[in-house]
Amino acid sequence: MRRVNIFGATGSVGQNTIDLISRAPEDYDVVALTGASNIRQLAADAKHLRADVAITALDHLLPDLREALQGSDVVAAAGANAIQEAATRPVDWTMSAIVGAAGLAPGLAALQQGGTLALANKESLVCAGALMLETAKAHQARLLPVDSEHSAVFQALVGEDIATVERIIITASGGAFRDWPIEDLPMATLDQASSHPNWDMGQRITIDSASMFNKAMELIETKEYFGASSEQIEVLIHPESLIHAMVGFTDGALMAHVGPPDMRHAIGYALHWPERRHLPVDRLDLARIAQLSFRAPCETRWPALRLAREVMETGKLAGAVFNAAKETALDAFIAGQIGFTQMAEVVEDVLDTMTAASGHIDATMTLDNVAEVDHVARQTATRALQKRAG
């Protein structure tokens, strides 16, 4: 029986992970589940899986969680310290699906225990890729990708020599506005940006898909995880979302990973690795699908892609700046403070400001320095937003 933790249990990745584990409960001993405001779901899952502890990230919701867990043996806890403590418990497999930079510290703590970390938290590699990989190596831990694109690349590389890779192509649906006239994008509403044509995801990642900030983060992740250069990584708009990534080799061969737009495939691959097991996902009927389409992305429409390449060229702690600025700009868009296209403008302002200033981006990559740069970048983004409002 494998001991598992699920961080970010109430989000879409966490719920899909729970779905797979629930299909073979005799194989897993669930230690900790974490969530945020969805107390009813967190408590129901913790009781169903007979977890040792359920943790909400929000301290003020601890009484609600305790009440929801009454009559069970599940211990209730709250706050960042409780999540961090859970990450230090020795388990065999951890799902890291906390949204945002808050997922970095628990992910690092889990790697230090020497188990397997299934990484769905993009921010960990974007903000501190080198630190994550060094920690995994130092503690003989396994870091497995859960993003569908990076799982696809990982699978395409099984049995291959990374030195023979010429190019890595990650695909993007194009999000809600892939076919909009570019002049209409500044008027895009929150509701319109929150609707994805192919995937069922949370609001924040759906908006990131529409702005292509999600794909920008994945560009940086690809560089960090696979050691590829910016020039080796390509993005293709693929509206059908059936080819998740392709790897091109020095002999001209192109290996594509094809599968339905269902996160349970990538999650299940990480859960069962190195084996392949049956998964409850659709089987593709290629004759019915008939054709697959691709087009190059326009960086005028999606400036986030250009900014990601600048971050990759800058290196060091530029990824932490990028992520903090992006999260702050996204918060402002959701709050109605800025328009859809202004998110990229705010991120670019912050990158320009902090690149010009010495000390932050060039700091040594430690958890404390990443946290400090994250804090300064959010302050800088807030000032940029205030300037726009003024």
C-alpha cells in the first residue's frame, strides 16, 4: 500500500487525482489532503479516503472544517505551517497541485523526504526550477510532470537520449479568444475569459489559457525540466487539443503524444509510473476526428509568449518576477481593475523595472530569495496598477 499526499485536493487536478485513487482504494493510504475555501468538498474527500489529516490553507475556516469532519477520525488543521508540516511526513507519492507560488515550499519539503513528487504546480519550476531539480537530486527523489504537455514530452523521451533532441513542440488550444479579431481583445470580459473551449479547469487557469500566460509558464517549465534552450522550444496552436506535445530528433523523426483532453491521463501516468495501467479516459476514434489542425501563434495577440522567452534568456530569478507579476495582474483583471490585454502590459512593466534594478533577479536561488523577489515583484506590480488607475 502506497502512502500519498494530495496538495490542492479541491482543485481540478486534485479532484481528478482523487477520482483515480478512489477506483483502487486498497492500493493507497492517504495521509493528507489540503484545500482552501471549499470546505465541504475537502471534508467529504478526507472522510471518503480516510485521510489522516485535512488542511485548509485559510486559518479562519478551521472551525468550519472541524465541524464538517465531526464523526470521523480525520484531524482538521489550517494554515501554511500545517501544510508545510504535512509535506514533511514521509510518503511514497505526493501530488503538488496547489495553485500559485504557495505550492513551492511544500513541494520542496516533499522532495526532501525522498519520495515521488507529481508536479502540477507550474510556479515551482517557473520560480525555482534549478532549486527543485537540485533538491530532488540531493534527496534521491523523483520529480514527475503532470501538466499534459510536459507529461507528453516525458513519455516521448522514454528510452531516448536527450542529446539527440533537436526541438520540443508544446501545443496550445488558443483559449477562449483564439479566433477573436485582435482589435476586440481589449474589450474581453471576465465571463468570456473564464470559459474554455476544450478543457474543464478552474477560473484562474482558464483565464491564463485565454491570455496564453499558461503556455508562457509552460515554455519556462520546459526549459527548466528538460534542459532545453529557448530556441529549441516551439509553441503551436492546436484547437483540437489532442496532440499535447511533440519531440523532434536529430534524424528528423517527430514523436507525438496523442490523447483526449483529460487530465487523468497525465495524472495516472505519474501515479502509476513506471508502469502503464488502465485509465478511465476516452479512446480516440481518429477516423471520426478526420483531421488535426495547427497554426503558429501570433505574439502580438499573445505577448505573454514573447515575455516568457525574455525570461528564459534572462534566467536566474526572472521567473519568480514573471510569476508574481502575472498573479497580481490576474487578480486585478478578476477584480475589474484592468482590462484583459492590460495584464501583459503590467507584467512587462514589472519585468522592465526589476531587470533595470540590481540585486533582485541576480540573487542566489534559495527559497528565501525566491520569496523575497516574489514579494518585491508583487509590490512593484501593485504600484504599476496604481499608476494606471491614477
